[in-house]
Amino acid sequence: MKSTRSSLRLSPEYKRVPMESIRKSNAKKARENTLVDQFEAKRAKNEASRERKFARREERLAKGLRGKMPVVAPPAAAAQLAVGLKKLKKGLILREEMKWDLIWGNGRADEGK
């Protein structure tokens, strides 16, 4: 039987390429739509969180400070803290030196006790 062009156009081999391109373009459109929807949802979520943040800020400002001042340590306590930190740092350095003396056997580990 002799095939004609019209019967060839109805064959699956002829339809495969156009159908694949149609499916690809539809899939691309669907992906674009989902990405647009996701972007809009993210934008709406961020906008809502920003609104809540500003509302909380306005509420805090409306309440005022109510006498809550930051706690500041007196100068004597600050000086005492600085001395304590120096001693702590010196102790840590001495401990580190003792550890290395024990490892390498310099004999100074007994002097530190």
C-alpha cells in the first residue's frame, strides 16, 4: 500500500516532535507560574512580618521606657572586674605553660604548684 502525505502526518512518528515541543512549552509555563506564585507568597509573608515588626515597635514606643534605664556598673566595680580578668588571663597562661612543661619534661611543672 502506498502511503500518502496526509496519512504520514497522522502517524505517531510525525506527531512525536510537535507533541514533545508542546509538552515542553506547557511544562515551562507551569514552572514559571509556580515560581511566580512562590515569589508572591514569599513577598506577602515578608510584608506581613514587617508589619508585625513595626506594630511591635510602635507598641513599645507607646508604652515608653517606664523608668527602665540600662544598668551601668560603678567605676570601682569596673576596675575590680578588670583586675579579675587580668588575674584570670595570667592563670590561664600559667596553666598552659605548665601543660607544655609536663609534655616536654622541662621540670618546671613542680615549681608551679
